[in-house]
Amino acid sequence: MIEITFVSNGGKVVSAPENSNLLRVSLREKGGIPFKCGGGLCGTCKCKIERGLGFTDAIKPKERKHLTEAQFGEGYRMACQTFVNGDISVSWEVQMSPVKAVGTVAG
Ligand code: FES
């Protein structure tokens, strides 16, 4: 088993089998990586491998549509396209949740 640390989710640590898809682990364990399509199209799952980049598999052509060579160099990947075979830490840009509807709540 390997350990994945979800830095942008309070440092939550989960374990997963080797060669797991990063987005699938996030979904199963409520890691919190944002996503929409799950198929390499939308780019929403962009994340940064803070530690253990060497434990991720080869960059896919679909990722090259959303990320630059410089970003790959900094450790950015698309979670739905990335398989992990060792301990990593991953972070991402946290979207602020929209401000709740205007109005006062009684009690
Ligand atoms: S979730 Fe859409 S590209 Fe990964």
C-alpha cells in the first residue's frame, strides 16, 4: 500500500494500492481534489505533486493540453490522468465556496 497526503484538505492521509489513479483515490477517500469530467478533458483536476513526483507515471498527451512544460517541471499534473506507485503529497487551488444566500437566519 502507498500513502497519499491531501495537503489542501488539512493534510488528510489515506492509503491506497500501488498504481492507483489519483482522482479515483481522492473520490473514494474524500480527498477533495476538484474534478468535473474525470476523462482528461476539462482540466479541473489540476494539482501539484508536492512530494513524491518520482512516484507518478508518465505525463499523458491530454495533460499537455492543460499544463505547460514549466508547470510539469514544478510538479503539476492532472489527477484523473495520473497513477501513483509510492507515497506522495498533493495540493491544489481551493475554490472558495460561494457566499451563502443573502438574508438573516433566525435562531
Ligand atoms: S477531471 Fe476533467 S481533466 Fe481531470
